[in-house]
Amino acid sequence: MTDRLRLLATTPRLPAGLLSWSAWEAVRSAPVYAADPTAPAAVALQAAGVEVIGLDLDDPRAAAGELRELARADRGVVWLAGPGGDPELVRALGDLVARDQGRSELEVVFGSWDPPGARLLDVVAVMDRLRSPGGCPWDGVQTHDSLRRYLLEETYEAYDALVDEDLDALREELGDVLFQVVFHARLAEENEAQPWGVDDVAADLVDKLVRRHPHVFAAVAAAERSVSDAAEVETNWEQIKRVEKHRTSVTDGIARSQPALSLAQALVRRAGRHDLPMPVPVTVPGDARTLGDLLLAVVSAAEQAGLDAEAALRAASDRYAVQLRAAEVGPTHVIGTDRDHLQSKDHVV
């Protein structure tokens, strides 16, 4: 008969007692050994009535030989792998099985495995270690205010990776952005007056995504929740946000701290969607390079005149936002006295 050596692999990111049916069959059919019988997975088995026997793993090859002899005596054993999977022991067992010429076999039984997103739990655990007593002195003294600039810096670095089409860099920079999210959530969790944590952030996000995608998640007939294209999805999204956040103006919800150029374009885009007055555009060839050259020329003119182009455009955007809010409640799309600078959307070329 063949001696069966079973390696029971589990993930430390799920509750230790959540095991597959094949795992429970394995641990109830043969003696179970582990390097640490006090580890969570071993304790969970013992709580279910399964004895877990300690076996020294300091010398993986010696442990592999001992497991093979135990398997021959009992016609099979189960090794409960540690969190790292015990790769050295696995290699040693594989070598022994290969030399046994069919008298023994090595089988991997997956008791549990990481679901998608499971490594996010590791991020939370690392953040907890950094922030807790005995952790990192720098992380321990940070506040929401002190971290503000890092959130912007990491976001810009991720954006640079996108522009460069460098997916390896993007992967790293998104991790840095994620760290900022987890860091701020941990700081909020420590707020005694109104605590919330990363799970609350995730729960709010899930709820928001479900609410704003009724064409995907709503419990209505398919014909009633169908959308024709991405543009219609975007329109629905804006309408749902407006109701959710009780917004009274198209200018609500636009990030004021973003760069002036993206702020101005966000305002113009919102105005165009709602038939509100838009600044009269200058005539430029419709290609990105020419537009970029024109914007650069404007910046150059501002520099020569001793003006701050960023501040000037931000101030103009602020004035435009005021005009938009007035237009939303006024009788006409052309507002104020500055008629040379603003027109109805219908009159913009």
C-alpha cells in the first residue's frame, strides 16, 4: 500500500476554523503533526476534537524523514503547514517521495485560501504595528494635518506613472496611495469622539458603488435598468450624486484644492452638461499639441508680466463659479454685466 503524506495548507488571513470539507476529511483520517501545536490553526483543530502533535522543524530534512516513517507506521499522516507554507519541508518531502519509487505519495490539501483582496488585511496589520506602542516613532506622531502633503504627493506620483505608461511604477505608487488611505483611517479610529476605521471606509464605498450603479445592482427588471452607453451611466451618476448629497449647484462637489487648470475645466464641463453659460472659447486648431503650446505661451506671458498664472486662473475660476451659481437661479443663461466673457452654451462655437 502507498503511504500518504498530506500537507494541509491554510491561510492566516481567514479565521483558523474555516476549513474546506476535504481538509476536515484529511485531519480526521490520519494523525496530524505541526511545528507549533499552539498556533491558531492547530488550536482550532484541537477545539474540534482533532489531536495535533508537535514535531521539531529546525531540520526540515530530518523532519521529512520522520514524517515518512510515521506515515509508514500509520499508513498516512497530515502535516499542518505554518503561515508561510513550510517550503523547505515541502521540498524535502518531495525529494523523499521521488526516491521512494511509488511507495509513498505527497498530496497538498487546501484547507483555506486567500480570497481576492485578502492581502489588504496585511496592510491593516502592518499599519497597526507601526502605529501601536513600540512601533515606528515617525508613524506614531503623525496627524491628519501632517499627512496632507503626502497624500497629494503620492497621488501625483501615481498620476506620473500613468502618464509614463509605466505599469510597474503604477503598481508601487498605488500601494503608496493605499498606505495613505489606511493611515488616515487608522488615525480616525483613534479619535475617541467620533471613531471610524478602514472597514467603515470600505463599507461606505461599497454602499456608494451599489447605489450609483442601479443598472447593475438594482432589483428591477433588466429593461428598466438598462443603459445605452457610458455617457448615460455618467449622467445617471451625476443625478444620483446630486440627490444623495443634497447639492443645489453644479459647482458643489468640485475639489477646490485641485490645480487651477483642472478646476477650471471641471467647472466648464459641469456647465456644459447643464446648459449653463460657458466662457467664450478662443479659436484653436483641434489638436492637443497646439493647445498645449497655446497654454504654455499664456504661462510665458504671465511670467514676463510678473503674474502668477496658477493664482490668476484660480481667481477666474472662483468668479466663474459665482456666476454659475447665479445663473442656476436667474431667469437667463447670460448673467451679470460681463456679457463679453460668458455666453449661453447654445451660442458657444
